[in-house]
Amino acid sequence: MITLNNFVGGEWRAARTESTVPIRNPATGEILAAMPLSEGSDVDSAVRAASEAFPSWRRTPPGERIQPLFRLKALLDAHLTEIAQIITRECGKTLAESEAELKRGIENVEVAAGIPSMMLGSSLEDIASGIDETMIRQPLGVVGVITPFNFPAMIPLWFLPYAVACGNTVVLKPSEKTPMTMGRILELMQAAGFPSGVINLVHGGKEAVNAIIDHPAVRAISFVGSTPVARLIYARAAANGKRAQCQGGARNPVVILPDADMEMTCRITADSAFGCAGQRCLASSVAITVGEAASRFSKGIAEAAASRKVGCGLDDGIEMGPVISAQSRERIEALIAQGLSGGARALADGRGARVPGYDSGNFLKPTVIADVDAGCDLARTEVFGPVLSVIHVNTLEDAIEMINGSAYGNMACLFTSSGSAARQFRHEARVGNVGINLGVAAPMAYFPFSGWKDSFFGDLHAQGRDAVDFFTEKKVIVERWPADWSRRF
């Protein structure tokens, strides 16, 4: 069994610790590698390497800084299937889902390669007689990136390409549950020609996270994870005088009106709720049926859940893989049991799932729970598993009121054939991402990945121009050059 190394200053180095955690294939239980729980001294080495690389990298013209991104894009395309297989082995999602994840990450590399245009400043001459004013963008310095298990390739690529294209250097800490994917991608980044120290990787857990946040040379923090952790990291970063963008959890509703195309709605909602085993921050976890939509949707979604083929994501024909760990499966099953004990009904119960040949896998089957009490934990908690709760209301206004009363605000979707209803919904729903007749409102790389309320802490989101604003500081220069000065010398 291999022990993973950190990547510091252009070299792969062993961590200064003997403490490790096993990385397991969630479908088989097989131990894939051991990951070191790096200490503060390991983080300090990475930050020092990034600090030493920063002066030269920030003075590299933007047109030259993006050349390694072009090469990285080509390398990621060439190794797409290989990296997708790594994602599936350590994360559990199907191979098709892993390939789609990496493609969305590559989109961010492509967009960040446009940094010479995206990083442009502005100017105005003669703000007063003979005085001109200019605004330019400059990089921050060393930035820390802390990412979750569920998208081990895509989410780091929400941040890394923009950070380095803007002239910053980076210390990345991937999830301790899925660290192998970014280890392989860092090898490709090395091959793409990024100078030593520009991108560094440190494996670890809470100690490494705190060391990154507390290090005085780290200027900014990018984070994705659960809401409680996002709130803590945002507060700690702010207390240390750092800017931070912290994406939290979600409890995403889909609203189904009676005039929706019900066959399409059930299919798309099932893909949203059960895709990636429900382990994504844009998974639909609550279906709100309006009026006469209740019976038709409930029947259709139960059939879609029961027919979904669950198994190892590397096998042909599999539509849903396992959840990340045995602990996660137990937590999800406990939430389902709590909901049912509170009077809810199981339209499809995925507990106790067994997949032949994979007895050690962390499998759940898609679960649909009807008549969920809106006040119970199952209705209010981010389940992060293949569980869809169904709640019935009488009007669209009731549904919008329920959405706006939630602590979360990541995404909400509406299924309807009414343009008027769609317009009302997108105007009144207090969420950062809105979908109309689709179940995953994932923004393209040139738009920000928005999020409101307890789903996001900060001002500037990942991706696009928000990323450029986050990874740069604005400097304003006011200049006067009187015409007669030249005659004084």
C-alpha cells in the first residue's frame, strides 16, 4: 500500500508525520492508499515555497502565465478516462459521472485562460484638469484552497486556474476522503510547466486546514463543504484578516406544478436527486408538489427510484454508485428511519441495499419519502445521500414561501409549462441558482456558482468574473503630469 506524498516547491515530499488514514474504495471496501495527516510544519513548508515563488510569478505577463493552462487543458483531455477512473475508485460515482465532472473542471481551465481580457482594469483621463485616474488589478499573494470529497477534480478547478492565472500562488488541501485525484492532476500540472512553488498540495485533516487559515502569509481562503464547517472557516479566516469564499450545504427543492410534463419531470428529478448518489450540493432533496401534481408525480418518481440500477461505478449499465463511507450510509439510514417514525411514508425505501459481489460496499438504493413533516430533521437537514422527500402544498405561492423560509439558498427548480409561473418563481425564490424545467442548475464556468443564505459565506463566488475579483486587489492610481515640468530639467 502506497502512502501519498505532498507536493511542495515542485517536489513530491513525504509528510513529517507517521499518522495516516486509509483511502477506501466505497464500492469494494478495498484500501487504495494511505494519506498522511500533515502537520503545521508541512503546511508552513508549502506556504514558504508558495511565498518564494510569488514575486517572480506575479511579474510574469498574463499572456505567459496562461500558457501552462493551455498545456494543462490538453493534458486533462488526453487523460480524461484515466482520471475519471481514479475519481470513481475513490469517490464511488459512476464512470460517466466522473467524466462529466472532469469536463466541467476543464471548462474552468478554458475560461481562466482568458485572463488577459478578464483581468483588465479601467481608466478615465481628465478626472480634473490635467489629472488622469486608472484602476488596475494585482494578485493577492499566497491563497489557500480547501476542497470536499464529492467532486475531487471539478471543485479544485473552480479555484486553481483563476488563482494562478491572476498571478497568485496556491496551497491546496484536498479532501482526506478523496485525495488521489488531485495528486494525479498535480502531476499533470507539473508536466504543463508551472514553475516550482506556484502550485503546492498538502494532504491532511483539521490540523492542516487550521494551519492554512492561520498562516500569516496566506491572503485568501477558498472552501467548499458543509454549512457548519463553512461558517467556522469563514469566521476564522475573517478573524485572521483574510478574504474568504466559503460554499456551504444545501437543501434544494424542486417545485412541480400540475401543468408540468410529468414524464420529463420525474426523469429529470430522479437524475438530480439520485445522481452521484445524492452527494452534491445541487442535488434535489425536496420535491414540493402543487395541487393536482401530487399523485402523478409521486407515482412516477417512485417508479424511477425503484428502477435505478445501483452498483460499482466502473461496471457497465450502473446508474448510481455507493455513498462515500459506511458512516455516511448509517447516518442517512438513521435520518430515513426518523422521518418514517414521524409519520412519513416510504414510496421507495433504499435501506439495507445489497449488491452481489460487493458485500463491503456502502450501498443505498434511491429512497422517496412522502408526507414528510416540514419541521423534522429529514426535511431540514442536508441529507447528502440518495433521498428525496415529497411535501405537498396547494399553491405556487405556498411553495415559494416554503423555499424562502429555508435556512439554505443554493438552488431551487420549477417544473411547469407556464411562462408566467416561471417568471414569478425566478423573481421571488430567494436562492442563488434557479432552474426552470431542469433539476441541476449548475452554472457554466463563465458564470458565478451562486449561493445565498447559509449556503454561502462571502461576497464573491467561484468561477468567472467573481473568481477574478476574488483573486485580485484593485489599485487606483491618480496621476498629474504638468506640461511644463519637462523644462525644469
